[in-house]
Amino acid sequence: MHTRKLTVLALFAALALAIYSVESLLPPPIPLPGIKLGLANIITLLVLHLYSARDAAVVLLARVLLSGLLFGQAMSLLYSLCGGLLCFVAMALASRMLHRHFPELTSILGGIFHNMGQLLIALLLTSVPGVLAYLPYLLISGILTGLFTGLCARFALRYLSRLL
């Protein structure tokens, strides 16, 4: 890997971690557990668009692991890792199928699958099928927050593609 690319990816990982830490200080947009904007996902979208899926996976894993170690607990790390990996797979496939167009749609799918991953881990840990009643709220949340982060990524791509 070239030094410039490694440096840019490290900066993206640091930026994602910074965004995550600031967002963790904000009150949730809706007073339901687990629902947040997911602003650090903007960085994953940018790396996925500007570089490769492998590079985006490395940046995502660095952010999830570092944020779990610095700000969270073992359980929050597990939820973030499961949601983040499922989100990433969905976004990488969507980005490839859409030829890196439509970051909004890619992000919406990522938001939905992130929430599905967290719901799946909650179901596995608690063995309480009642957690599935939360599914409609998580789907709506994934669509709305995914649209917002996708629009932010589109805006950022306009400027970053000229610089990188």
C-alpha cells in the first residue's frame, strides 16, 4: 500500500472515530434505545466510493474496535460489530451493483441492515422473541438515518473527489 493511501485511510479512520465520539455525546434523535444517526457511516460510504470495499472494511473495523475500546463496553462492541459488519456487506454489495452511484440508496440499505444486525444480536443474547416487535421502528429509523447519511456522503463526495 502506498504511503499516501495509507495516510488518507488512517485519517478517514480517525475522522470516523471523532464523528462517532461527538455523536455519542448528543442526545438521541428519537427517545428509543439504540436509535442514532450513525454519522460515522458517512466515512464508510466515502471510503467505499473513493477506494475499495477492502479499504472501507479496514476503516470500519478500525473505527468499531477503537470506539468499543475507548468509549464502550463489551456489549456495545458486540452490537456495533455485528451491526457494522452486516451494514458493510449490504453497502458493499449495493455499491457494486449500483456502480458506485446513488450513495443515498446504498446508505439506506446499510442503515436497515445495521439495525437488523443489532436486532439479531439482541435476539441471540436474550432469546426473547419479543425484541422483534421493535423491527418496524428500526426499519423506519434505518431508512431515515440512512437517507440523511447518504445525502451527507453525496455532498462530501462532490468536494473530496477533486482532492483525492
